[in-house]
Amino acid sequence: MYNANPFQQPGQWYRGNTHSHSTESDGQLPMSERFGAYREAGYDFLVLTDHRKVNDVSAYSTSDFLAISGSEVHPSNPYGGATYHFVAINIHETLNCAKMHPNAVLDEIKAQGGEAVLCHPYWSGHTITDYLPLRGYFAIEVYNDTCMGIGKGFSEQAWDDLLDRGGPVLGIASDDAHGTEHDCFHGWIMVKAEDLTIESIMEALRTGAFYATLGPEIEDMALEDNEVTVKCSPAQSIVFKAECSRGRRILPEEGELLTEATYSIPNGAKYVRVEVTDATGKKAWSNPFFF
Ligand SMILES: [Zn+2]
Ligand SMILES: [Zn+2]
């Protein structure tokens, strides 16, 4: 299922944010202004994910911008940790999950044609204990911008724990926009899709045809002769991560930057993913190649 290589398949790149709020829940902008701000900032799509409700967003799509409906839902957690935050992308009916098991909520999201993201693990204090019993989500937020308000926006370890001990899962960077500046336009995904329709974007998400970024561009990734090669915008480091102690950080010569690196896949590795860090410290994350 997660077998796409977006860098070597046809289509267009579309920039999108999968997590945002309006005055319909605890966001500071009405829906029209939230969508307008992202459209004007050069985004191709935005998913509106107000807490515990689904809004009709059909009025906000234009010929070159896609408004996607969704919700952030909060099933209780029978496994000891805090209440879950799942972003449901492309659902159309409000999901009242107060008394539902989290896996029933994940089933319902899929039944509506949607896909679920596990949100901001670090901010939630969630660990593998909270996530291993769950089934049917497709991605985890490796970065959530509004959570940087308490310095807990990065959830790389939670992603790797799930990759190592759970199963394949994809990585998303999102804004979780509530305000108008501090948590807007900082974390997004670049999606390779046939066209800017809900069907094509959902297909690209489901197959992993995207990468997550705070700014750096991943330009190409190839899997050949048991090696992963990546090309990217100028970087101060390129890191290849596989399970547990496997991986490698590639650094440039003193005073220079990297735009390419290659890594030999360790014997028996389950996956390899790539992190690119630019000269200002901003990161991009590829989805893993799964073996
Ligand atoms: Zn949340
Ligand atoms: Zn949120």
C-alpha cells in the first residue's frame, strides 16, 4: 500500500496543510478567512479539522485551490495515556466518538472515505503504549507547528518507535493552525498527485506519495542496487534512518552544503527514511521506503 515513490511517478506537486481550525471550534479565523489565508500564501489545498465537528467547506474551493473537509476527533484512551487527538481527512459527517473505542473511531473514519492521522504525540505525552493497540491510521504528525508553543512540535521518536515496533506508518508535518501568524505556514506536505481533486489527493496520501517539510525541498529519491540516493536543496546534513541503531548522518565539508547523498541499505532493514536539514536548521522528512 505505501509503495509510491513520488519522485519517480507522474503528476504534479501540490502543497497542503492537513490540520487547521476556524471559529467553528477554537480557531481565531472564520472558515472563509482561514481558507483565503492559505490560498493567498500559495497553498494548493487545506484540510479544515475543527474539533469534534465537520463543516461544509464546499464553498471555499476554487479552480486552483482545494478545500477539504475533516475533523479533529478525541476518543478516550483505554491504554493509560491522555485522550487521543486524531485528524480525520475527508470525512463528511460529524463523528460523535465520546463513547466509542478508538479503533471503532478509526474504522468509522475509513467508512466515511477518510484517512486518520495520529496528532502531535510529544505534546500529548503519547508513547508506543498508547499507539500499539490502534489499527487503521495511515500517518503520524512528525511535526506540529502549534505545539512549538510549548516546544513539543517534533515527534520523530514516536514515529520511529511505531516504525520499529508497530508497522508501516507515514509522516506528516502540519501547522494545526489556530491563530493568524505564529502557527501558520510553517509545516506542510508536498503531495505528488495526478490533479488537484479530492480523489487524487487522497490516493496520493494513501500510497505515501508525499513528503513533509518546514522549508527544504527533496528533489529526488531513488532506490537502486540496494542503495537509497536523495537529492535536495542545500543542506547542512542528510540523515538516513532505519530501525534502532541503524542509519547514518552525512555531513558536508567544512563551510559547504550538501545537495545529494547515498546510503547502502543495511541487511534485513525493514525501512529507510531520510531527514534533510538546511543551513537555518529547518527540516524535511521523506516517507520511508519499506522493504
Ligand atoms: Zn490536537
Ligand atoms: Zn488541532
